[in-house]
Amino acid sequence: MSLRTPKGPPRTPAPSPRGCWLVKSEPDVYAFADLVRDGRTAWDGVRNYEARNNLRAMKRGDVLLFYHSNIGLEIVGLAKVVRPAYPDPTTSDDWSAVDVAPVEAFTTPVTLAAVKAHPLLRDMHLVKKSRISVSRVTPEELALVRALGNAPR
């Protein structure tokens, strides 16, 4: 594929979109409201290799869907990565943490049942890899979840 236009120099490819992820937390342990209150927190304590690798792939500014697991079972808001992966301070083993900050709460939480029922969301890692606490989200999934959650643009 050529990036050359018929009458000009080569075009620069568009920058890659920000990374999109979903992070899970039990709301009785650390809810989205706690993140809003704190303004920022370390996302540490992850002890699954795939989830750890996802943390390590995050970049500053990446968008996070915040999911309440076990209680509620719903995506309740958006956060962002404010510090990329660094060694998890809660252990001396090879685990990672990132720092996250709140962006906005959804006016309508998006339930796991709604995700499973939606034909364009039923293949999300939230459904297909339900045991992973940090998972990838496609830009299309992010846009749809934001719309379902009535998140302002």
C-alpha cells in the first residue's frame, strides 16, 4: 500500500489510537467512587500473568473501563493511565503496577448481562476471558460501552 498521494509527498500514517483496557475491582474493596475520591491510585496486586502483561503494555493516557466485579457486575466509569508500568511495590516478585486516575462516571452502568446480550459486545474479553482482571478492549467496544453508559464525549 502506498502512502503517496497523486500530487504530493508521502503522507504520514495516522497515529495509533490510544490503548483501551478494562480493569476489574470488587466495589467493596476499591470502588470507582473510591478512585474518584482519591483522584489517583496504584493499580497493584495483580497476580495473573496475562493481566500483568496487559499492565506492562499500557501507556500514559490509555483509556480504562472500570468494572465492578462480584458485586454489581457492571462497567461504571472511565479512568486513564497516568503512570505506565513499574514494579509492583506490594511484592518483591516480578509483578507490575500502573497508576490510574478517574475520568468520568457513567450515568447508566453497563451490566455484564447487557454486554453478553449485545451482538457487538458478546465477544469482549470481559465475557470470553472472564477470569482476567485486566484485559484489552477494542476502540469499537469502548465507543459502544461509552454510548450505552451515556458517557459524555
